[in-house]
Amino acid sequence: MRKSFLYFAAYCVIAGAALHADARSFRVNLIPNGTKIDGIGCINCHFSKFGGGPRNAFGEAVEALVSPGASTPFWDAVFAAEDSDGDGATNGEELLDPNGEWVSGQADPGQPELVTNPGDATSVPETSNVAEWMLY
């Protein structure tokens, strides 16, 4: 009986991790530079870098645009021009695509070390860095 329980517990952990990883990569790949902040990308939309749980303001805005399970692109000039976290920098400025021209599947724009979090009001691009990468 104990052996069966251990197998069941191991199965649940492995299956849960696999499902969680699929959900993460699906959504992270819908925004430019989605994995640049924490290497995973969940922190863009969630308060926890491990994903799941409550969403931050950017995550709530994404949730309103993306149907669960759908892979419909939503990144565009309108969403890039919004400032979801209210820090004075647009979503596009923080993710290095201020005009919302990036399309899923393309190479990420800008310099990865300059990416800031569009869901965290304390994560703001330096003005000099924004001007620098916009020249490229």
C-alpha cells in the first residue's frame, strides 16, 4: 500500500510539473523578451516568479486579452502603448518594443539586460537606456 502511494505521489508531482511548464512557455512566448527577467517569465504576469497564484496588473491585462488555451497573438501597438503597472513607462518600453511591432516567433528586440518588468511599478527602465536601445 505504501509503495502504491509513493508511486501515485511521484506521478502527481511529475504530471503537475509538466502541465505547469507547458502553460508557462505558452504565455511567455506571446510577449517580447518574455523570459529575460527571471529566465522563466512568469514574473511578468504573476507576483511570484514561479507562476500561478495572483496576477499583477500586467497579468490581469494579458488575461483580459487571451482566451485560456488560445494562442491568439495580442501584442500590438495598442497594448505596447499601455502602462499596466502605472510606473510611467509603457509596456512596450519595458519589454523593448515601444511600437508594438514584435511578432511571436521573431527574435526578441533590444538588449536583454535592459528589459524591465511591465507588471512591477518598481521596475522602471532608465531613461538613458531607453533612448540608447531605441537608436538600434
